[in-house]
Amino acid sequence: MNLLRKTVFAAAALMLASAFALAQGRILYSDSADAHADIAQALHSAMQEHKRVIVDFGGNWCADCQVLDIYFHQQPNLAILEKNFELVHVNIGHYDKNLDVVEKYDVPIKHGVPLLMVLDAHGRVLYIQRDRQFEKMQMVTPASVTEFLNQWKPKR
């Protein structure tokens, strides 16, 4: 399959997945959640269970955010995620919410979302997405998400 066909296929798959996710009324990023408390709770759980924390910055309006979450919850990604990570969704609204969390971790949301950060169980930043890796989900496959999860899961 040539590159143009792959791109068209990926774009169509993204549109279908986005439409499905949005039609389901999926609210990933709560308006009422306390991002600091959610991260603290995830860190506590991560410490107890020897996991890491993935902080997903995004908004419900973001189709790419919806697709990334779908990929997180497909196998084998779901098994890797559940075994190795606590996942926290941080609502950035329309780039106007939870800006204190964005500042605290120096997260470059102006580059677009979804944007992922990985913390160890002690709250140390191991990774902040600065290369727009997941911003254009039509260029990302579930296997890319698998690779990301395997790269950042705790070494056992």
C-alpha cells in the first residue's frame, strides 16, 4: 500500500473513531475534577502498586484525545496500561483550565493536545511530550501507543 493510501486510510479511521467516541458522549476530561488531587491519588496508588503515572492533558472537544484514549483501551495496550500505569486525564478546557498544573510541570500545551507526561511513583517527571507525537492521531497507530507504553513502563 503506497503512502497516500495509508494516509487516506488512517485519516478515515481517525474520523470514524472520533465520530464514534464523540457520539458515545465520552467525557474524558471532567470540568469538576481537581487535577492536583487526581495526580496525588494516582501517585499514591502508583507507589503502592509499583507503577508509573501517565498524565494526559487534553479536552473533550479534541478528537485526537478521544482516539488516543480508544487506543489506550484496546488490547494489548489496555493490559500494559493497567499493569504498569495509573492514568490521569487533565482537562485543559480551551487552553484555559488547569494552567497551574501546566505551569508546575512546564508542559507545552501551546503545541497542541493530547499531550502526555509520565511520572515515576515519587512524582518525578520522566517524560513530557515535546515532539507532538500524539497530536495528529491520523499518523499514529495502536502499535505506536504500545511502543510508547512499553518504553515508559517501570523496569521490573
